[in-house]
Amino acid sequence: MPNDQPTSFIDRTLTNLRQAWSGLSDSTRHMLSGLPRPDLPDEDLERVRQQMENCLTVRADEVSARARAADLGRMYLALEPAGQLRFLKLLAENYGIDRAAVDTAIDGVKAAKDDEARAKAEAILRRALEPRWRRLLKRFTTLPEGVKFLVDMRVVMLEHARTEPAIKALSDDLREMLSAWFDVGLLELTQITWESPAAILEKLIAYEAVHEIRSWEDLKNRLDSDRRCFAYFHPAMPHEPLIFVEVALVPEMAANVHDILDASAPMGDVAAATTAIFYSISNAQKGLVGISFGNFLIKRVVELLEHDVPNLKKFATLSPIPGFGKWSAQALDSDAFELTNAERKALAPLVDGESDGERLKAALGRPDWYKDEQLAAALKMPVSRMAAQYLHGERRPDGKAKDPVAHFHLSNGARMERLNWLGDTSKKGLAQAHGMMINYLYRVSDIESNSGAYSSSGKIAVSSSVKPLLRD
């Protein structure tokens, strides 16, 4: 696929927004010739501030409110990154909570003499606690693609949240708003097939975050009869997948992602399939970071597959281990991992190094080390043990798994089922995990108990094949 594929359709989306909102604007002729300059200098910033005030103070009718919101939205869409930052700082720093109003409202609650007066005072306090930017942002939801506009605006907020406290507060509040709007009960789970609209298929290619879709032929293979793809959609964004999962229906638990992705391989027999492999789960909307859909997605897909393909007995993932490469490099630098005598003996004639860490670093640092059968055989056990130690033993401050993919599946009730040596020897797979992959098993009868134990105490369910790798 061309490298500019995601950019091209995003650009088309923005163009469509500008055109749609031009028709709604109450000052279209002015806007076409008077949009702010891309970097939003001070004199243009004042015009934007006035438009924000116009959006908040409109009292006439819904048409006028939509028109003013369209004008403001088109101003934002005309900006380059530096101008977008100035726009968001203006919004965040000047349209938050009116603290004086809150103090007055609190005094009113304290002064209330009876239940009726207190109820009225509390209502006033609730309104005072709502940032003004909420009312302004809600204006966009009445516009075509307005919710998508806010989701994309939050992407920019997230880019600046670390260095701009006011924008972080704005981003966090927008996340709360989006969480309510994107409640899972409002979402629609849809199977995506080769017959789905081309615009949806194009977005699958652009949004795939785990295993790049390299061509239309590659995509067609992933949507063939022995494959399934499901996505969540929201009514306000009917043409935008929120999150999607790709599934392979196979005779046994898969250990190698290249076999699943091989477009030249013969089509599998669905009637002979016993296992559903979830091999890619991609969040499609960066602006919805912090809003979880994945746990509901997997459970719903399992239910659908159990109904549609009754011969399936196992539901498992073939998952990457994205944090392993970085963690192992640090562990080897500090010589924090110790080889067994047998492992040390196997590596000794193949690589130089005074310590175990130096030997392993030297071996894994060789170009195409995995193609050297003798070296790969010597590395299999120590690297597998390191991966098991990382996944099971390395924890966040809250006691949960450090690896984000592990945390996701363990939270959803899966267990660590099997580590797969050289499961992904792509450039990305080697860089992030020395080619290691893992199967997480979703046993329907154990999902709730596994999830509860992990959530409450950080206990990780582990299979009998993984347990020996955790022993010293």
C-alpha cells in the first residue's frame, strides 16, 4: 500500500467537513475570504475568541447556534499545528470553571434553610461546576460529523497534555463527555466483509496497528471465508470503526503469525476449524484513548462465533509482546538475567562475552541471528524464560502487568497459555520482542474468575506449559 494512504483519506475527511460546514455557516462569504492565518497570530486569535463568545451567547434558535458552531469549527480546520495549539490554549484557559461562581454557589448551599432551597442551590452549584467549554464543545455535536470532529480534536489535545496543564484538563473533561456518548450500549457490532463499503475497507487498511495490511490482496485474504473481522461503530460515526478485531478460524492453536497472514496459503476448511485465533485488535480512533471497548468486543465476538461456528472449541489470541524488547535490553545491560549452566554451555562456542548479559546481547545483536539454526536453538530457552519473566513478573505500580497487551487480555479474563518462539520474525516483531509471541486463552467458563482475580489482586492465570518457564 502507498505510505500516504492514511493521510489521503484523512485529508478527504477534512475537505468534506469544510464543505459541509460551509453550507451551515451564517457568514460563509466572510469565512471563505477571512479564515484565520494558519499560525493564528494575536489579531486572528481575538477573532476566534469572539466567535467562541458568539457560540456561547447565542439565544435565537438552533439554526443560528449550528451556524456559529460551523464558523468556529471551520476556523479550527484552517489552522496548522501551531495555530491549533493557540486555539486550544485559548479554549482551555478562558472557558473553564468560573471559580467565583462556584464559591457563590457553595455559599448558597450552606445558607439554604430547607430542603427545597437546598435543592435549588445544589442545582445552581452543579451548573457552576460545569466548565464553559462543555457548552461550547456540545455545539459541535449538532453538526454533520461533529462528534468525529471532537474525537480528532482530542488527538491534538493529547499531544500537548503533558506540557500544557490547562489543555490536559480540557482533554480529560472531553474524555468524560466522550465516555458517556460512546457507552458500549450505544455501539453496534458489525462484521466487515469483502462486500462492505470501500470506504470502510480503506479505513481498515489505514487503522491496522498490529500487522500492516500491505495490499488489497492482503486485505481480501483477511476477509476470506476462513477469516472474520468485527468492528464497533457508533451511530454518530457510522462510517468510522472505533475498534476492530481480526480472527482466523484454524484447526489448532496458531504459533506463527506468518502462516495466518500468508495470502498464498490455501483457504482453510471452516467445518474443520476448532480454534478461533484473535490475531489483531486495533483501536481506530486515537481521540478515544482512555475509553475501553476491547473487553466488550472480545466477549461479544466469542458469543457470535460460538453461535455461527458451533464446532469451535477454543478461543485464543496470537499476541505480540510489545514491551519485551526494550525491557530485555535494560535487563541485559544490568546483567539482571542469569543463564543456566546448560544455556551458558550452548552459547559459549557461538558468541563472546564475559557475562551472561553480554553473551545474550551479542547473540541477539547479530543480523539475521534467527536464521542461524545453531544460534537460534541456543537462544530459544533463555529468551523464552526472559519473556515469561517479563510478562508474569514485571508489574506496574498498581500491581498489574507492565506489558500493555498482557494487561488488556488478563483484565478481560484470559490466561497465559503458550509462548511461541519465532512467532513473528518481521522487522517489527524482532525489534519489539525478539520474534516472541504469546497465546492468551479465553476459556469461557474461566473468564469471570480470571478477570476478578487479576483485577483484585493482580493474580495471573498461567497454563502448565508456561509455569516451567517461571521457575528459577
